[in-house]
Amino acid sequence: MEIAEVRGLIETGLPGCQTTVDGEGCSFSVVVVSEAFEGLSPVKRQQRVLETVREPLGTGALHAISMKVYTPPEWQREQGQAIAEAIPTAMV
């Protein structure tokens, strides 16, 4: 499978989501940000993503997928934390 195919399946199955896909062949890692995850447990969120790629998982075209799933507010916090950790502290 190609990155664009994986992204397309996820974005079709979860309209309005933001998706980042990395990998090649039949193994990919994804980050999915969606309002549809609001109020769902982490397991339910992952199940929603897995539903979008069920067919290629079943045929073996997609062998492995790792994922991180966030709501938009969670993603904003995650990005803010990553930026804060990247900024070196001032030397006194």
C-alpha cells in the first residue's frame, strides 16, 4: 500500500479528521486527530480507525498499523508540550 491510500481510507471513514501517515509496504504508523473521538476511550478511538482499514488488513495488503489518536484539544496540548520541550531554557 501507499501512504496516500492509507490516508484516504482513514479520511473517508472519519470525515473531517486530520491524518498523518508514515511507513511503506504493508506497515504504517498514523496520527489521527478527530472530533469524532470526543468522549471515547482510547480503545474505542483505535477501533474507529481500525474500522477504516479493515479490508486491507483482512487481505494482508496492510499488515501492521500503529496509531496515536487525539481530539483537537488534546492535539493542541500535545503540540504545545512538544514546542515547550524543544525550547532550551535560558542560561542564568
